[in-house]
Amino acid sequence: MKWTDVNEALPDMKQRVLVVEQKHQGLRPCVYITKRIPHDETDPNCTRWHWANCTNDSDVKFWCPLPAIPQSML
């Protein structure tokens, strides 16, 4: 897995990924699973988006694809 800076690239819309969120300098970062979603899901042409479950999109600094679930667990 490789972490990607959000200023370099973004994950596909609705792709669940790990993100690193840094709210304030000096505080520990928070890592969690989320996805990018359109602001208006009823409009197929909507280009505006935000991170699901995130209060401030600019706090997300890096993202990483989720690893595959082992077949033995499926």
C-alpha cells in the first residue's frame, strides 16, 4: 500500500479508502475509512464533492487504497 498526497491525486468517487486527517498542527493525525461523494447525488453531472464523515475536507492530507480481504474470510 502506498499513501498518496491529496494534492497529487484523489481516489475515484465512492471508492472506500483509508485517509489521514490532520486537524491541528502538533496533534496526532486521525486515520479512518471514508470515501469521496458528490455534493448532489441526484445530479449525474455534479462535479462538486466532499469526503463522507469529514467536517473539513481540507483536513484530509493523504489517502491509501484498502487492502483486499483474504479469501478465507469471505
